[in-house]
Amino acid sequence: MARVAVEGNLTQISQMLRDNGYQVVELGNWQNPVDAVVITGQDVNVLSDQSKTITGAPVINANGMTAQEVFHAVHVRLSPTRHH
């Protein structure tokens, strides 16, 4: 199961990811590496303390996106096959 770190205020996105089989952890509150990170983009330095943990994980800026759009972006980036 893919692990996705999500900013705490993105509750609809967290729920949609959980409902679709992703393990969701709150951004900055995890101990193990994650497969993707979802942020609002409001604080550019939000990832500074976690940079070692998320090296290589795609970061998705959810600013201006619906929960469905963010879910699709996460799914596409973490899918083993290519999507368009």
C-alpha cells in the first residue's frame, strides 16, 4: 500500500486517498519514507525538515485543485504503468 503524506488541513483529499486504498499520514508526522507528498503550496519551506525522508517522492501542489484532481495526480505518479 502506497504511503502519502498530506498537509493536515487537506481533510477531503486525505479521505479520498484513504477511500481509494492509500495509507495517509499527516505531513511532518511520519517516521518512515513516503511515496508521495501533497501540500497546499502556501508555505514553500514546509518540507525543509523532512527533506531526508521524502527524497525521491513526488510532491503534488494541491493549490487550486479539487480532491478528485489531486487523487488523480497521486494515482498517476504512483502507478506502475504510464497514464495520459
